[in-house]
Amino acid sequence: MANNPYSKPNYRGRFAPSPTGQLHFGSLVTAVGSYLEAKSHDGEWLVRIENLDATREVPGASTVILKTLESLGMEWDHEIIHQNHRNSIYQAALSLLDTHGLVYPCTCTRKEISDSSITGVCGPIYPGTCRKKQLNKNHFTALRIRTNKCLIKFEDTLQGQVSQRLESDIGDFVLRRADGIYAYQLAVVVDDAEQGITHVVRGLDLLDSTPRQIFLQQLLGYSIPVHMHLPVVVNNQGKKLSKQNLATPIDISNPVEQLIETVRFLGQDPPIELRESSVSTFWKWAITNWQPGAIPQN
Ligand code: GLU
Ligand code: ZN
């Protein structure tokens, strides 16, 4: 046990940014929400850089993200892991799923899928075209997992009861793309398990992904973390703030001001005097007075 850096605590949360740009207000909300949940439970908070797709990574972005967290006084526990160094670990999980006979190659093009499918909660539902084909699992095909009709249910701490039937709501989903890149759904589950994450706090945009992750957690024999999906920040066109729609990066010239704005978005009510305080005084207040019950659902 002593050698395992991830042994124990009752609460271990994480923040898992994709380094596709700098931290913006939307990602800060997730960072701060997950941090406060962890710290108010006397738990640990880990940071993981989700850079599976090198073509989407902006050089230097992960360094800037970490520096921004530091200047906001947010300290992480344990070592940071980077997903781009972990292909063999994802491959091992994929092989394990394959032993259940649930993984199959798919050679359909995007166009074939959208032409032959109905739209589910997350876009076109893959109609299972390649399920019965005996294709070789070579390196140039996507690999999908066979889903089923079972109802997957979970209780989100903020959103309440959520359920999906994967086969009809999502369809068989990709675990490894034809270009060899492991899918977020697989990597996130493997990493959360390996890091011993007990609580996942992230944006509401990922709520629909959770049943797929629970499905994989069940098949891989992992424990299922507690989930809390936070409201997402939208721009004035009602779109989720993202690095893709060029949300303005966080201004760290006045960290306390930024942090106050962030916790206010999360329904907290910091006293006026806190504006004049130091970052560490801010965190003392925020951790002691954190009220998850005041977070708006969306
Ligand atoms: N990397 C994902 C993102 O930046 C977050 C994944 C997660 O929290 O599960 O949207
Ligand atoms: Zn196919």
C-alpha cells in the first residue's frame, strides 16, 4: 500500500481539462466546483491533462492551464497525468473488453452512419451495421463496443436521477478510432479507475456520456464514482463557452475577483469584503461556506 500513491481517501476528485486552449470562465467553473466539493469533504483533488488527440492540442496550452490554476491558488494532489502517454494502458482495457466478445471493428464512413441512422441524444445512433461482419481488427478500422437494452441508471448529486438505454439512446460507440486514437469514453474510465477517483464533478454537457462510462465501468469491474454535473456557462448566443468558440481566457491580474465571479455563478454568496482579501483568505471562506445545495441545476 505504501507504494501506491493512490491509496485510500474517502473523497478523491479531479479536474480533467483538454489542452485545446487556455482556461476560460466555463472551464474555471468546473475546476472551482470540483475543487470546492473535494476540499469541503476534506478530500484530494487531482488534475489530469486529457490530450488524447494530438491534432487538437494547442502547444503550450497545458502549461498555461496549470499556471492559471496555480495563480488562482488551486493546489492539486499527486502527480499530473497526461493521457498521451498511456496508450498501452487503454489498449489493455480494450483487450479485456474484447474478451467479453463485445468489441468489433467498424468500417462505416461518417456519411454511411448518418444516412442509415436515426438521431439519438448525442447525434446519429450507429445502426450496428458491422456487428455481424467478420472483419479483422486491424489498425485501420474503428473499434466499437456492442451495447444492449438494459437501463443504466444513476443518481446525480445535482441533476437527480438519470437513465439511458444505450442501444436505443446512443448506439454502439467507438472505443478506438480508425486513426488509432482511443476514445474519451474509454480513456476517462480507465484513468478515473486507476487514479482511484471517487467523485466526478464536471459540466452538464457530459451528463449524456455518463451512462456509457458506467457501462464500461461495470464491464471492466471498476467501481462507479459519484457524479455531479454542474451548469455550463453559455455565451450571449446561448452556446456553451468553449475554446473552439474562442471564449476569452481567464484574466488572472485579479485572481480573487475571478474566483468570486466563479463561485457566484455556482450560486454561492460571498460577502463584499472578500473582494479585498488574499487568495488564501478567499479559499478559506469558500471551503468553509461551500453550499452545494445552492448550485443552480443549469
Ligand atoms: N476533458 C473533458 C473536457 O475538457 C472533461 C472530461 C471529464 O471531466 O470527464 O471537456
Ligand atoms: Zn460499421
